[in-house]
Amino acid sequence: MTNLVAHWDRRAESYDATPGNSLSPEQAAAWGALLAEVYPVHTGRLLDIGCGTGTYSLLIAELGFDVHGVDTSERMVERARAKALERGAGPGVSFSTLPAQDISGQYDAVFSRNVLWTVADPGRLAETVREHTTESAVWIAVETMWDGHPRGDFREAGKDLPGFGGWHPNVLRDVFTRHGFARTTWSSISNRPDLATQDRDVHVLFRVSR
């Protein structure tokens, strides 16, 4: 994990220029509409796991949630805080440098994007989320199965992780179900330019709840 944290620290300054993070106004609006549809309510506390530079935290806050973003990369969190300040985000948006397994408190909803491949044990993360969410909470998890093996310094940073290259959706669905999230569904959001998923990878959105 140390190698992976160093990887994200190195990428923090340029991360907002990468696909899926450099959203056009139209793409941001499309993501906002999708998230508004999949979350049944838009109030309460939402935890953004692996928030990166806060792109999706800030989008979700616009729906009405109080958002707490956590990430293991201090540089990513610094950038997220700067973006929140630049955009005039209110006190309902906060960020912490924190591994997901160390979170505290209770949340009414959860969001994560391309996080589960970075953890050695997705089941442990699912248990943590279950422990720190309300009975009615919905977790939206966006994951990617890459076309071929990850390239560049991804290869060295994550090569020893069991989910390297992306988990098959059915595997993750079973993980969620085994750890108390019986109402888990997934759908493809691949090949959608409006969501910046028009590459050759497989992009999946999970809706996870008890």
C-alpha cells in the first residue's frame, strides 16, 4: 500500500487532467443527474472513500449532502481542500487524510470510485462501511476493469494487489452480499462520452444497500 500512496502523491498535481477527473461542464452535469437518480435521498452525511482531488465530492455536495472525503494520499487531500475553497464550498464539505478502515461516526450514504481494486481485502472494507452507515444507507461504488494490464507506474505500484486490473463485477457483488449488503445490483456505464467512459475499459456502477 505504501507504493500506492506514493503513486497517488506523485500524481496529485496532474490528476485533474486525467480521464474521468477532467470533466467538462456537460459531463459534470451528466454525473450529477446520474447520482441524483441512484441515491434515494440527497440529505444527510455522505462518505466519499478514496476522494482523490475531490471532483466527485464537490459534485455530490451540490445534490444536498454534507460530504466527508477521505483518501490515503495527503497531496490529493490538499488539492481537494484547495478546490473546495476555490469553488466556495460551504462547511458541509470536508476532507481528511485517512485510510477507509480508520473512519469513525455514522453516514447516511457512501460513494467510491475505483477504490476496491486498491485494497487487499474488499470484504474488510465492506464490513467497515456497514459498521459506519445507517440501515437505509446506499453505497454507490464505481469500478473499472481495465483493457489489458495497467500501464506506466500503475504496474509497479499495484502489481501485488489481488484486484490489480479490476475486479469482475460478479466477484464484487458476491463480496458485498456476503458482508451484509443483500440488495446489491450493478450496471454498465461503459462507452458513455457524457460520463467520460468512452475508452476500451469496462466501467461499472454498483448500487449497494442492506
